[in-house]
Amino acid sequence: MPPQAATIKDHIRESNIFFARSVLALVLVVVLLSILLARMYWLQVTEHDRFKTLAENNRITLIPIAPARGLIYDRKGVVLAENRSMFVLEVVPEQVKDLKATVAELRQLIAISDNDWEHFQANRLRSRSFQAQVLRSNLSDTEVAAFSVNRHRFPGVSVQPRLIRHYPHGEAFAHALGYVGRINEKELAEIDPGNYKATQYIGKLGIEKFYEKELHGTVGYEEVETDVHGRVLRTLRRVPPVAGKDLHLHLDAGLQQAAEQALGEQRGAVIALDPQTGGILALVSKPGYDPNLFVTGIPSTIYKALRASPEQPLFNRALRGTYPPGSTIKPMLALLGLKEGVVTPSTVVYDPGFFQLPKSSHKYRDWRKGGHGAVSLEFSLMQSCDIYYYTLAHKLGIDRISPHFEHLGFGRLNGLDNGDEMAGILPSRAWKRAKRREAWYPGDTVNIGIGQGFWSVTSLQLAQATARLANRGTAYQPRMVKALAQSGVPEALPPVPDGEPLAIAPEHWGPVMEAMRKTSMHERGTAYKAFKGAPYTHAGKTGTAQRFSVKQNAKYDEKNVAAKLRDNAMYIGFAPFEKPEIVVAVAAENAGHGGSSAAPVARAVMDFYLNQGKMTLPAPGMEEDVGEEEVGGEER
């Protein structure tokens, strides 16, 4: 075999290849190192602030601190709404691995209802996962102790002390104050979420809602350092919350309870106010409810029972209950008649027991069968003669009546700082055309003359109009809050005039005011028996408002009428007569006559306020044996 040829290496070529590969590797290393350096620069320099914050958030946490809600006091410093300490069960969702399993285990120690779970889920979904959410409120001492023993089993769950709203007088002030409750979706969209991070509660009704901004205060926060388990190691910085302002009301707690006691079990409303300031001294609506039930979430069964109750305890009769005013508007109509020159103090109207429009056979009956005979303006108010006011209303006409009563405050909101009032209905030609698409008829005006027909007024409106009478034309906007206090320093809210004074000449006030005085203080007045022996002078007007039409030839028989269809008893009045200090309006639903059912309630309220807390309560079933009015027999 021939020998193999020897292989000769190309050292130059190999050196070139090695050099090229080395350069390529070096370039690759340089590129990778450059990328690494660029990334480091981006992280450490360009995005320094962002990543520093993210890093700090791993160990620094901001914990919101709820401000103490402002307290509510009556005029004498009696606490009407306070904050009580309670324990709540809180969960931080991001620190709990299996939420459902954790809640199932917690239910072995603490009663957690489906309602609690639903509220927790709703709050959790609209909040960040690191924010603590309340799972159960108002834990008992036994429940707190049971959880404390087992605390180690529930990371992310804790028991925390919280302040909760409490109403020490229960239902006595429910319709005056309103209540707070859990924030819902609609409210969350309207409030500043940052200022409500530490609380789940907001004013829902009444004063609590109207003055929510002042009562709530400003949230504070703590900047704390935590470990990997979320436990607080130390506090780095603290910004204290600013407590809400305290409210000092015109309300008198003793007078409020006296009015409630006087009304008894009767459905209805009582408003008492100071005519010199417009301050609401008492605001009663019966029946009522316990506002404490709503604070942490009312059980659905209890809420449904309140809603379904035929007594309507949730309905604010003082501000939203609208009633025909009945004869309570007669003094106001008499003033208009004097002003317009339609009648004089000496004008006499003959009352045969009925009134007829020209060329009409329809009879508008007086409450007294056979009538009152010859009736003067003074006697027409003392005895509440319907025929006098049928005649007066017909002569005045609706186009003069409606503007006059609008000036008195009917048919509009009176601007009470409660936010829950109704405007009622002030009949007019334009109103009937717009609402009923009908023309205004003379018979409509006749019915208006005794406060029937299309009339619809609130107890607040009656009280405000009476205050204007008591002041001879001037009035102030009704107000619940007398002063706001920050850090214990009250800032008084001055009275606000309610529009222009009523343009009535001085000589016209005397006859009407004297007739109202005699209604309560003369033995022939319809309210005389209720106010007999009162140690102060007073004036007023009774009213009896029917709930349904009485046919032309039929007679109203209270005993054979369903209780819900019986007449409403009304009363307005003020005292002392010479220098009024208190105005009272009473509406007693289906209670019958104003003189025997509503006037005694007003007497008890005035007694308490003017006679150092002494009250004369109405006798059960008291009937008026002289001068008692009944409802007129008009058809509507």
C-alpha cells in the first residue's frame, strides 16, 4: 500500500477564524453588558421614583382614620345623637388566601348573617384589596373574646374598636333627626371617596342627611411600617382627623316628649315653633320607629314589617303628611276679606244652614243644622260658621285667594333645614288647568273657603302661617339648627326672614286676632273647653277636615264611617296672646273634631312650654258640649 499524504494545517486561516469568533464574542458580551447597564440605569435612575414608591408600599401602609361624627344636642344641651364605642370584625382581602373558607370558619365563632356577607362583598368589590372591610358590626364581649383566643388562625382578620351612631331617645326624635346608615352605590358616586375611606356610614334622612358635610368631618391617616404579614411594626407619621361639627338645635327634648305624650296613640303630627326666630321647638310624627335599627343595617324582615304596617311608622307626617286644612284657614281668609274691602268687622251674613250659588240648586251646608242666623266676622271665627266663608270666598274669587295664601307659605317648600318636606297643593285656576285639564268653577272656590276641595297642606305650613299671624305679618324661615359648634365653640345661625311681611293694614289685624283669642278664651269659642283655666292668654282656630264627600241629601254619621275615613282634627294657635312665644299646629288623623281632639294636644304642649313643664293632658274621649264645629256638607 502506498503511504498516505500528510495533512498540512493552515495556521493563518485558523488564526483568522479564532480572531473573528473572539471579536464576535466580545461584541456579544459588550452588547449584553450594555443592555444590562441600560436596564439598570432605567430602573435605578429613570424609574427611580416609581420603584421607590412601589418598594416603600411593600412595607409602608397608609391607614385612614375616621373622624368622630358631630353630636346633636337640643336647645338645653340634652344629647339627641351620640357616638358609642363598639367592636367590628374587619378583613383585609389580599391577606386572606381563601375568603369563603375563612368566613365559614369565622361563623363557628361569630354570628355572620347573609346580609353581613352581602354588604362585605359589595364594599370589597368597590375598594382596593389591601383596604380593610367590615364583615360584622357590634360584636358582643363574648364574640370578641372567642375571636381573640383564635386570632392566630385568621391572618388578615382583626377585631377593631369603632364609633357608631346611637340615638338615646329612640323613636321620639326619629322623624326630626333622621338617621345614618351604610353607604350605597348611589351615594358613593356622589361623595368624595377619599374622605369616606375610614367609614361606611352616611346621613340618610332628616338633619343627619341635610348637615352631612358639617357632621362628618375630615378623614385623617397614619403612615405605618408593616412586616410581610401586614402587622404594624411602628407608626412613621400621623395626620389626625378633624371631628365633625356639633349641632345645637332649637328642639326642646322635654317639649318633644310632652307633645308625644299628649298625642298618645293617635296617628298625626305636632309642630311647635318660636315665632320670633322660626326655630322648631318640637316636631312630632306618630307613630314612629327606632332609628338605631338602621345604623348598622336593618334586618330585611324588620324593614319589610315597617314598610307593610298600615300605620306607616316610616312616614313623616309632620313634613310629608298633607291634609285639607279645614277651618284653620278661616282667619287668613278673613284678613284677605278685610284687606280687599269685601267685608268689614261689622259685616253680617245671614246663615240659614246652607249656601247656594246664584242660579244653582246645589246647597253647601253649614256644620250646624239650621244655621247660626245673623253672623258677624268675629262670631264667624269663634263658631267657625261655614256659610260666612262660603260667601266670602265666592266674593273674593280664586284669583285673589291663591296669591294671598302663597304669601302665607302654602303650596311651596318653606325651606326647613331637614330636606324632607312636601309642598302640598295650593289650588288655583292655573293649577287645575295644568294638573286636571279642567276649567275652574265657582263651586271650587266655595269649597276653598272652608279649607276643603283641592287643598293639601302640611303641619309645617300651618305652623308657619300661624307664626305670620302671631307676628302680625312677618315670619322667619323655619329652622331646626340653632348653632354649629367646632371644638366646643358654638356659632349661632341668625334668623332668616321668610319673604316680605304680609301687606295687611294695622286696623285689619285687630278684629281677626281678637276673634282668634275668643275662639280659645270665650265660652262660645270652639276651643274654649280645651283651654279653660290656662294660666296664660292664647289664641287659635279649630278645624275639622273631611276625608270624603258627603252627598247632597246624606248626613255624615261618624259612628257608621270606617275609622280610616273619619274626619281629621286640626288646630292652630299661639301664646301668650300679647307677645307670642310659641306657635302650635296639630293634625290628628281620623280623630274627629278639632276642638275636642286636636286643641287639647296643643294645650298640653303650650302648658309644658309656658308653665314650667306642667301639663294638662286631654281627657280620654273628651267631647265639646258648646261651640263644637263639624265638617261642612259640601261635595267635591
